[in-house]
Amino acid sequence: MGVYVFETQALVRALAADAKRETRHDFGHDILPSLVDSGRLHAYPFPDLNKKERPYWRDIGTLDSYFEASMDLVAVEPEFNLYDKAWPIRTMARPLPPAKTVFAQEEPGGRLGIVLDSIVSPGVIVSGGRVERSILGPEVRVNSYARVEESVLMDGVDIGRHAKVHRAIVDKGVRIPPGFVVGDHEEDDKQRFTVTPGGVVVIPRGTLLD
């Protein structure tokens, strides 16, 4: 993310001037460059300590780029490493129980709670479902025989039995009903949800499904 600190009047002048010009009205492309010659502008470099082949940078100004950045995090060797102790994560710790998986019925037809190549937050329960290459926010529940693949599930999302969610961003508190399928049939998804140019299904908060 970008963090900007402005003197109020300087920001008001810059925005007013940009509003009169034919620009994209974007901070990075228009507002900040316009201040280079007209005022004092300072930048603070954040060095990339991950020692990768190239510095990590993602502009997450679109849903597709947000999704791609999220999928970067679940790579075996992520370009941006959340586990680098030199870059501590500063956030509010919530008093939630540890994540857990339940059911280990590996026989045919049995329930198997399993998580592969994913990031799982506190309070998550994967109860006999399967999760692959996904990010599960706090208190997500994935019920028996459900499948979640290449998806971002926000806080409190509930995935019903036998449901399937593929390449989706599901906002807080959404309940996916038993047997419901998301991400396998683009035309059906477009009639119900937003589908990005990259084919990612987006289900907003407050969506009621049946």
C-alpha cells in the first residue's frame, strides 16, 4: 500500500488543479508528479530484504491484481515473504482459538479435512473439506466434502457441504449453501455475481444465496 502525508492546503491545491486537467486523477500517475516542480515532495525508500531476483511490487488497484497478489502469498517460495522476521507484521491480534482441521476418514467416501498450500487464519475450522492454494480469513468454516481452490475467503465465510468455490473472492460473512458451485461456469456466475476480466468471481458482503 502507499501511505501519503500531506499538509492540508497543499493537498487541496493539488486536487483542485488536477480536477481541471484531463488526467486519470490518480495519485501515483498524476497528483504526486505534479508536486515535483510545484512544491516540496519527499519519499521514503522501503528496501526489499527478501533477496529475490527482483524487488517485489504489486499495484493492487484492481480486483484481478488484488487476487494475483493474494495468490503470490501461497506460493511455495513467495516473492513477498510474510515470514521474514526483518519485516514484522503490525496488526491487531484477535483473541481467537487456533485453526484446526477435523475428520481423517481416508477411506473412499470418507470425510477428510485437509489444507494444502494455503494460509489459514485463527478461528478457522476445516471440517471434512478440502482447501488448496487459498487464503482463509478468521473464523471461516469449510464443511464436509466442500472444496475451496485458489480463493480468498474473508472473515466468517461459511462453505456448505459439497459446495465448490474456485477462483473467487468471497467477502465477510457470506454463506455458500450446500452443493452450491462458484467459479466453474462463467456465464452462470456473470448472471449472479461480478466476474473480473481475469475470470475471478467476486461475492460481496451481504449476498444471500440459495
